[in-house]
Amino acid sequence: MTATHTTRSTDSEGTTMTRIAFIGLGIMGSPMAVHLQNAGHQVTGYNRSPEKTRPLVEAGGTAATSVAEAVADADVVALMVPDSPDVAEVLTGEGGVLDSAKSGALIIDFSTIRPDVTVELAEQARAKGFRMIDAPVSGGEAGAKNAALSIMVGGSEEDFEAARPVLDVVGKTVVHVGPTGSGQTVKAANQLIVAGNIGLLAEAIVFLEAYGVDTAAAVQVLGGGLAGSAVLNQKAEKMLDRSFEPGFRIDLHHKDLGIVTSAAREAGVTIPLGAVVAQLMQAARAGGDGSLDHSALFRTVARLSGRDS
């Protein structure tokens, strides 16, 4: 297959523009698409709930009524959808990307899905003349809004470099971590670490509150030492305030931990702490907290001690 490089045009001010289709305009996808439009690209967005295209349209982008319409003239097709079946449907379903986009388009999957599914879908894409990288992100809603995401990229070096003008707009730390599927594998490890940190932070705050400690002061001093972390900085206040408006939902983290535990089993790797926090995340969902931010794992941990959540 002959590689087809991303086609770009230039506006009257000399700004390099790429025609981008962005599929999935939720909590993460919407601000990412807006950043790309504001950076001078021509972005057409599609979302199953049409009202979610409004921020992109207000930024000067275009709303499409179907995947096929969104990708018809795109040089780059970006995806940010919830799970493996969603990515598969967008790519391979009737009227999907592989049916409707032009040959040679570069597919950037920002979603977090199973590494083996990524490999399979990338093979199907390449067989139809497309290029594809897996580029899952970390940083949550705040990272998306501030264009400060960490992006772990799997795919060929050539495709990674072709994607850089897009990735650099929405990400602060952009790293090529290996061949196809590697980005998803690294993201799985990321979600394992984040979940463990959230679980232990929740336990620490329940412990501190049980002793009547000034928890805000305690969190401040803990954050300045070895216990400090991005999780502590971003999630402790949510736990202290019992404010769990979603930036990243428990439902999604539960899905990600399923990816981790399944992949670890396939590799013969033991992750005992990961298995425990996966069960806690499942308990949080069973308790009706799936739509809350993953910091709401605090509620499950607090209940286990019979304390106010």
C-alpha cells in the first residue's frame, strides 16, 4: 500500500489547516474538538446526542448528522467514544469510517479500549487503505479543557509524526510508546495506577476524619511530601467537599479496570492490588455511583467503615 500523507490547506493568514472529523463530543471530546477548531483546523463533529455539537459549532466548526457525513472529506478522523464496541461500530459499521472516509485518511483513536481490539481494527483499517494510531489520553476533563492531556501513542513512527500537528494541539505530553496497541497497553497501566491512588486516598481521608484531624490541612502537608500526587491534587478536594460531578465517571474506570485485569491474566501477570480496587469500583457501580466522578469511590470506602459518605 502506498502511504498517502495528510492533505493540508492554508488560509489567508498562512495558518496550516487540516480537515478533521471528530466523532464523539462528550466530556473529553468536545473541548478537544474545540481546541482543534481554534487552532485553525476545519473540524466537523458528530455525536449521537446532537446537542453536544453546540460548543464546536459556536467555535466555528460544523455539525454532521452521521458518521458518514462527518468523515466524507476528512484528512484526519479522530474518535473519542466510550468502549471497544463503540469504536468497532464507528469504524466498521454500515456507513462507518472504513466505508465512508477517503482512502489514505489518518485515523486517531483517542478512546480507551482493549489492546487486542485495537490491533484487530488497525489491521482492518490498513487493509482498506487507511492509516491508524491508538492515542488514548490521560488528564480527565481538566486536561481536555486546558489542552494539557498526556497522550500515549501506538502505531508506526511515520503515522505518529503525521498525527503530531493534531496531537500537539490537545496534549501537553505526547509520547510514541511502540507499535499498534501499545498506547492502549500503557493507558491500561495508567488506569491501574490512578485507581490505586484514588482508593488509597479515599482510605486516608476516611482515616483522618475518624480521628477528627483538620483534613484540609492534612491534605496540604501530605501533598508536599512523598505522598503527593496528581490524584491527591485533583481529587482530594472532591472527597473533602463530597462533590462528585463527573470529570471521569466510575462507569468508565470500571470498564478500564476490566481491560487491565483481563490483559494481566492473558499475560500471566499478577496484580493483587489492582484486583482489589477493581472490586471496589464494581461495588461503587452496584451502589448506584457509576455516573459520578471516580473520586466518588470515597463513598464506597467510607460506607465500608460505616461512616458518612
